[in-house]
Amino acid sequence: MLCLFHMAGESMKNLWIAADVLLTGAGVLLASMLWSAHRVTVKRQHMSVSTDADEELTVFFISDIHRRRVPGRLLRKVRSSGKPVDLVIIGGDLAEKGVPEQRVQRNVERLAGLGPVFYIWGNNDREIGEERIRAIIAESGGKVLDNESVRLPGHPDWIISGADDPSSGNANITKTASFSGAYMHQLIAVHNPSSFRKFLDLTAPSLLVGGHTHGGQIRFGPFGMQPRGKFKELGSHAELISNGFGTTLVPLRFGAPPETHLITVQYKKRSGRKQHEHY
């Protein structure tokens, strides 16, 4: 009998040890996911295009801020490159329901301190009010791209095209892709990269950027709800899909760390100037 009691006691002890190990492991994993969600990373990507211009183009891209604050250390990392930022693209989901308006305003003000802001709608932004978002962007001197293309300031060979998010029912790919003038290079900004293929069927952009997927946000190795974000050059153009800066639903990340992007477009001299004309 004593032997049975001793064996039962040992089994309970082993169960408590196993439970303690599991709880400790879960705590470490949770802490790691919280830490990962608040990382500040600026990925530096490079591509080149043929043009007669003398200056290169530097683009800062940030998407899916959601509830996060844009910290000063992010701005310092961007500025540490020593290159002036020609434009800042806020790639949608600047906010979501419940985010204080003052936080959204402060985030945009900080980003506008890096360079001219161009904003495109995400699927969550209108939850805090469309007119409020428009006012915040305007107050910082930014431009909301409403299914339209405009020239990039200081880079007349370039246009930037921005489409509304498909979830709004307002997206117009054909209108966004068109431009009534001559240009050499087109930068297309959308929130949801599922639109990339539709644009490529209509026009020949040099660069496409998008977010929305969060890289899956929580993934284990190759397994996640969405593919990891990536930058890739595909011969005639380059594509960037970002993991995004913030989180949605839960403030956790694993296997898909947050990221922002500093894209340097280097210019290669070419002979013979060929421009696109869309009407």
C-alpha cells in the first residue's frame, strides 16, 4: 500500500512539473510575441530604373499602423540613412475603431516630418470617420489618393497612383491607372496587394507597394494565414508586400515581425527618352 501511495505521489509530482514547464513555456512564448509586436524595423530595399534624371528617388513606406504609436526611434532610424525622403506613403489602415483621434493625428504629423505624405485607404480606416481621416491628412499637408494619379514633387518623370480599398466599393482600378500626360515611371500604391495583378493587366508600373496581410501576423515556420511580406524584382518592375507596422485583433506577432521600408530607386542613365502617355 505504501508503495502505491509513493507511486501516486511521484506521478502527481511529475504532472506538476510538466504543468509548470508548460506554463513557463507559454509565458515565454507570450512575452516573445508581445516583444515582437513592438519591434521597430526599417528594411532598406534597392532597385534601379533607366532615366535621364540626375537624382535618385527615396520612398518611405509604412502600412497597417492600426493602434500603434509611431515612435521617435522609428524616425531616427529612417533619418540615419543620411538620405532625404522624397515621399512617405501611408499604405492604409492608419487607424481602426477605438483608436484615439489624437494618436492618429500625432502619427501623421510625425510621418509628415520625414517628407510629403501620400495616403491610401485601408479596409479599417473609415471606422473612425472618413472626414476625420481626410482632415488629419490635409492638416499635415498630405494628399489622399482617391483612385487617381499625380506627379511626384521634384521627380517629373514619375507619377504615383493610389486606389481606394476594394472593401469600400469605391475602388476604380482603370481610373487609378490612367494619367493624362507623359511620364516614364509609375509607382502604384494599394492597401490590398491582391490588386497588383489587375494593375499589371492595364499598365506597366516600375514599382507596386501594398500591405494588409500583416505577413500572417502569427505564423510558425512556413505556416500562417497569409504569406510573409517580401520585396522582389521581377525584371520590368518591383513589388513590395509589407508585414505592416501594427497588429489587428490581438497585439501579438510571431514569425512575422513588424516592418517599415525605405526604398531607394537608383537611376541609370539611358540614351533615348521614351515616355508613356495615358489618356
